Amino acid sequence: MSLSFTPLGVGDAFSALYYSSCLAVEAEDQVLLVDCPHPIRKMMREAALSSGVPLDADRVSAVALTHLHADHASGLEGLGYFSFFVLKKKLELLTHPDVAERLWEGHLAAGMECLIEKRGEPPNPKHFEDYFEHTPLSTESAVRHGPFLIEARMTYHHVPTTALRIHAGGRCLGYSADTAFDEGLIDWLSRADLVIHETNYGVHTPYEKLAALPEGLRARMRLIHYPDDFDTAASVIEPLQQGRRYTV
């Protein structure tokens, strides 16, 4: 009944050292991906080898998508196609309606809206519903997916983005997603047993803001989405390690 997770990537969009930030969250033998960058199956394979946790597309019950920036969503086309052609099922996406609004037309349609299903025949038009099932996340109430109960809260970012609280096995994992420093969000996340928070430059959360938080909260916090030049050894908050399994 435990809640655990494996970071498939811990880096930002510009990283030359790490894969883009993504989590494989596990409870009751189900795996929930939090975000889905490319190359998602390679990320899962390498994390499986380093963590000892079997991870591949056939174990993914759904993707919880926080926002549409490519370093968080670029793997959806490939995973959607793999589910369609190989697993013969639709990929379930859990995301807020504000995030889903432009997911097809603004992100996926260019590569997925026409499909040759039989040699010699013209492409058939395809739609979001042919590849995916959408379960809307809500900022008003929790949404159930298998053993996971998921709460969402909007963050301060360039595009619609949701932080998450994921409950399973009597534990709660908080995930900031991409965001500027937000005291209200910190308070919301602090109710989780373990908090994963991003830190980076620009319209992201400065490390110094997180380092100034109360010691008790910092002890329950882990860092993700950090830049390549971030001094992980000097950090007063533990940075997540790519490919290591954690228990909440």
C-alpha cells in the first residue's frame, strides 16, 4: 500500500546533463507518470535499470500532465502512438481543462491528425479521442484514478500549469510543477508528507527563497528542475537524483 516514485528526469528545458523533469509515481502496482517528455520510453528503461523498478509503457495507467511546455509534454505523441499501435489501447491523460484546451490543436494535431492505417490508402483523419482519454483535473475537488487521489492547484507560470497533491497508501506527495515562488502554493504543498519543488532561473522559483523556508518544511522537501550549474552538494534542501526510487 506504499506510495513511491522514481524521477525519470530532474533537469530543465536546457539541460545537457539530465532528462527533463518527470516522475513515475507508483502505488498498488500502478504507475502514474507526472508529465511526459521525450524520449519517455528510454527514460523509463534507464530508470528501471538504476532503480530496480520495472518501468515501461505497459505499466503506465495514466499521465498527469501539468502543462504544455515541450520539456514536460514532448513525449505524449510517441507514448500515444505506442499505446495505439502496440498496446492497442487509449492513453489516459489527467489534466486540468485549461491545460487540455490547446493540447490537441496547439500541440499534438500536427503530428497525429492524419494516419495511414492500410498501405495504398489515403490517410484517415484522426482526433484526440482516437488516441487518448481525458480525465479533467479540478482545483475544486480531488479526482480518483485507480489507487491515486489527485488534487490540483494553478501555479504562476507562462502557460496554464497545475501543481499536484497525489494521495495513495495513506500518504501524500506534493509536486509544485513549474512556478514562480508563491507563498500560497508553498502552504498548499506543505500539507503533503513529501514536497517536490522546482528551482530555476527566470520566472521560476529561486533556490534562495526555498532555502529560507522553515527547517521542518525543508526537511520534507526535495528539489527538481534545477539547472546544470546548480550546486547540489551545497544545497540545504536535498535535490532529487535521476533514476533513484523514493518512498513517500
